[in-house]
Amino acid sequence: MSVPSVPLRVAVVGCGNISDIYLKSMPKFAALRVVGVSDLDPARASAHAAKYGIARAIPLDQVFTDPDVDLILNLTTPESHAAIALRALEAGKHVYGEKPLALNVRDGRRIVETARANGLRVGSAPDTVLGAGLQTCRALIEAGEIGEPVAASAFMTTPGHERWHPNPDFYYQPGAGPMFDMGPYYLSALVNLIGPITDVSGMARATYAERTISSEPRRGERIKVNTPTHIASQLGFANGAIGTIVTSFDVWGAALPRIEVYGTQGSLSVPDPNTFGGVVRIKRREAEWEDVPLTRPYSENTRGLGVADLAESIVAGRAHRANGELALHVLEVMQATLDAAAQRRTIEIETRTDKPLPMASEPFAENVESLNV
């Protein structure tokens, strides 16, 4: 696949925990060049620039109009996603952001519509769905190995992020919680495997009014919980399949699959959608479960793969895979799930999205010089 003669020049906005893996992964792609980092804390931006050999720490009020930046990689916390994305798009920059696309569908629509009106690309995590594990599963389903998909189940259960995250407050505020935090991985995977979602119903609760931080450096501090922390939902897919998804910060332990897809001719066990690789298993009718070798590239943690795909897509003249329309669809499903739980009713999903193109069997061109540094 062709790559830009001049790589897409990327500036990272937000130097928090997730930025490290992006800054480690992106330099290997020939289609990308990280030219700067920016953060509300200039000292943190400077430290990241030095750590990763990036030429510039760009002041936040200058990064959006910098003529040497083509794309803003938005790694801020969720409440800032929409404002940063819109500011970048209005300044003529492509945008790729961490999940969720925005805190609500209204802002998500504004992002997608602004990008479209300005002839720009908007992408959104997760790009784990482009990895070897999920793409191998998709190839098996599309080859008819389990027949027609009938149903799917997805489970994300944990006791909560205050046990390990240094600043876990936002996980317990609107726009986060287990659905908005982890739902994008699972729902994006299900849409890639089965197709778009047409309606949802659900139930939800917040089990604890407060959480106590047990991680450093804020051990012992208490957090107010202002969003549901256990959500169970039913999903109706456009092709007639029925899905079940549970996301929870209230479960101390469980022996549940991550994702399973059930078809007319067998069942498929899908690896953790928060990873790029993992074990794929299939059961064909009366046969026993068996492991399936991964048939697509990118089994290691390759955050930034979606940014590289966006860059490649501009040159190839095709849609990028971790795109704004998919992210908006997932955002509406998440918001509708919480609304359906609060209202005790089924809600129809208004947005529609096509299944993204499957990944090719060959990896993108790599930047050999960066790998030899």
C-alpha cells in the first residue's frame, strides 16, 4: 500500500497515561511523523518531548494553528474531547482522538459534521479492532465458518480503576463509568464483527455512592460516584442478531468470556477487545473447541494504528477504518443504553454506519530508521 511522500505530521495534545504507548508505537509507521506534543502543563509536555526525542513541546494555544501540524491526536480526558476536536477541525487540522468521541451525541454529531463540511478526516479509538485478534475473527465470520451470526455476548467486569489509576476521578463522572470507558472497545468490536446496531434496552445501577482510592499518590482520598457503575444491555443488530453486553466496575471476580459470537454453524470466542492480539477459538457444530492461528498483522500493543490507517487512507482515497461515523454510532448506542435503563424502555438508534473495511493481510510500510534508533 502506498504511503504519503511526506508523512502526516502529528501533534499530540494531552500527555497523560495513554500518551506513552502512542508515542512508542507511532514512530514505526512510515505514514506518520510526530512533530510535537502539547499539554495544559507545559512542563509535562517538555518532559514527554525529551523522553521520546520529539523536536517540539508546543504551547496549547499555538498547536491548533501551527502550520507544521496536519493532524491533532487528542489524548485529553473525555470532558475535553469535543472542545479539542472542534477547535482543531475549525483550524483545518485532521483529528484522531481517544474514546469516547464526545460525552454526548449532540457534540459527537458536531464533530463529524464539522469534519465533513471542512473536507477533513476525524478518527477515534479504539484501534484495537484493527489488530490481529479481532480481524482474524472477522475473517472467520465473513468466510462463513460459524454460519449466520445469531447472537453475541460481551462482558467487561472489574472492581474499578481506583485500585491502579493515579487520578481515577473522571471514571466515575458522566461520560465515563464502565459503559463510556470500556464500552467503545466492545461495541466497536461487535459492529466490526456483526454490523450496525438498531435498538437497545438496558438496566443500570451505581452500587457505591463513593469510592476510595487505593493507588498512589492519592491513596485514601474518596471519589463521589455520579454515573452508573453496573450496566446490562440488550442490543438489536441490523442483520437480526441479538446481543447482550454487561459492563461493570462492581464485580470482584468472574469467569466470563470477553466476547462470543454464536452462529447457525458454530461459535466463536473473541479475544479481549482492549488488546490487539489474544487467543481466537472456534467450535464448529458438534466438534470440540479449537484454537485458530492469527491471520492478520498487529498482535502486539500498537496504539496509533488507527492514526496510521487514517494517513494511509488519505493517499489511497478510501475511508479510514476507525472513523468518526463508527465512533458516533457507538456513542449513540452507549448514551441510549443509559437512557433506556433510566426510562425502562427500548430506544431506537438513529445513526447508521457501514462495517469498516477489513484490514489487509500485510502490515503498513514501516519507518525503518525509527526502528533502528
